[in-house]
Amino acid sequence: MASKVGKPAGRYRPCPGPGDPRVLVADETTAGLDVGSRERVLGLLTGLAAWERVVLIASDDPQVLAACSSLVR
């Protein structure tokens, strides 16, 4: 499973990604990827969520669903 990204200590908060998105919508982002690439993508998405970003993922992949903190069915 992908590793989680920790929150920074103190006041220093580097930008987590291009444009510093507050909301990211991902539709079947891991479909067709090999296992290593899938874990890297899930690591990036869970890392953004750890930075207090909203990550909306549309997927029917059990591994992706297991990485989510909340599900809407």
C-alpha cells in the first residue's frame, strides 16, 4: 500500500503541487496502470489529502476504495 505523507511542523508549509489545488477530482485515475504505478498514484492522492486538500475519486477498484477515508455510494 502507498505510504502516507506527514504534515509539516511549524509555520513552514511548502506547496504540495502545481497551482496548490484545494480540490482535485480524479475519475478512474488508476485504471489500466501496473501495480507500481497504481501505488505511486494512490500515494500522491493520499498525500494531497494529508495536506488538507479535498480529493474526490470515482473508482470501482477495491484497492483505491480501501485507500479512501470516506465513501459515497
